[in-house]
Amino acid sequence: MSTFPDQFRLDGRTALVTGSGRGLGWEMARALAEAGARVLLHGRAAERLANRVDALRQAGHAADAVAFDMADRAAMRQALAGIGPVDVLIHNVGERDRRPFDQIEPDDFARLIDVDLSAAHALVKLVVPGMVERGWGRVILVTSIAGQLAVPSASSYIAAKGGLAALARALAAELGAKGVTANALSPGFFATETNAELMASPMGERQRERCPAKRWAQPAEIAGAALFLASPAASYVNGHTLVVDGGVSATYLS
């Protein structure tokens, strides 16, 4: 007889987590593995994922690596053709262009939109048909509170992240009746390797003070939200953006 905590198990499921060699992607992948999923770690190069795959396997979890560049659609198709059915997709890859709007040329803008948004659409098109065929699936697109709360010098990133949240809603509308949910996961200020320099800057201190929690989040603090959206427990959560930001987006800027 199953109990309510069993609703958070992912035994027998396969989860692909893009950008999972480090940072938030790694923490989400590890959480899904600990919940029983076979986890596919993704990055540009398989050798960079080897230590992470080994760590999960040594802990008794099922894990493999899949490598491709999100900008290379042919490589994406080839890589996914060999991994088998995917039940849970967490799309976590995202680049950022920290320049003022007037310094970002149209080609620069288009390239970032391609990597951060269009590639997500291409990836979803490859994995969702199998989910629909099996009558069960979870699509989770990792956005950012920057998709809701704009800041200077991030126009292309903000546009891409806002587009991901909109894409999640669009997918929810089309796939909900087919057993597949689509949601967005929106992190706030997280103390990842990528943000180390920012954290140490005056802006990073202002962001820490801006947060009601008065601290930057630890990367592992994203894991519970990701596991919830991926699990059977979230079967009626569809088209939602789950914000994990310590209360930043819920409060008025003082």
C-alpha cells in the first residue's frame, strides 16, 4: 500500500536534466536520482560529466551522460535518439549577455534567444511525443525572476526567460489532456559558481539585502521545488511558474 510520500518517488522514470554538470542543474539532477529516477546528465562534453555520473552511481543511483551543444540541433537530435524514452525533462541551460541594450546588436540578441529559448522548443519537440504516447510526462523549463522583474543590462536574457515561462503555459494548454504537464521554475539569487563574482560585488550585496531572507540561496535549495514539479504529487499543477526566490518577487522594493 502506497503512502503520500510515495507520490514524490520517481522509480522507473527517466529524467533528462540539461546543464546538469554543476550548479542548479546538478542539484536538481541529484534530487531526482535520490527519488529513484534514472538521471541523464547533460553538458557540452561527456568527459566533464564523468565525475558527476560516477558520484551518482557510487551512491547507488542510475545515471548516464548525454552530451551536445544546445545550439547544434543536429547533435541534439542524434544524442536524444540514443537515450530511450524520457519521462521528465528539466531544461536548465541558459546563457546571459550582461551588456546595456544599446550595445547588443540584433545578431547577438538573436543568438541568445536561439540558445536560451528556441533550443528549448526544439528539445521539447524531441521528447514530448514519447511522453504523449505513454500518457505521462513532466516538462519543467527553468526561467528566472529576471523574466518577471527586469534589471538593466540584460535585455536579451530577460526576453528569453520571459519567453520560456510563456512557452510552458502554451505547452500546458496543448498537452494537459494528454497526461503531460508543463511548468516553469523561476530561481532568484542563488550562490552558484557562475554567480560568485556577482555575489562579491556591491550589486550582489544589494541583492542580498533586497531579499527578505537576507541571504543568497544555496544551490541545493532549488531541489525540492524541482522534485515536486517532476513528481506524481504535482499531477494537477500545469502551466504554473513556481518561484524560488526567498520572497524577492513578492515584496515591494524599498
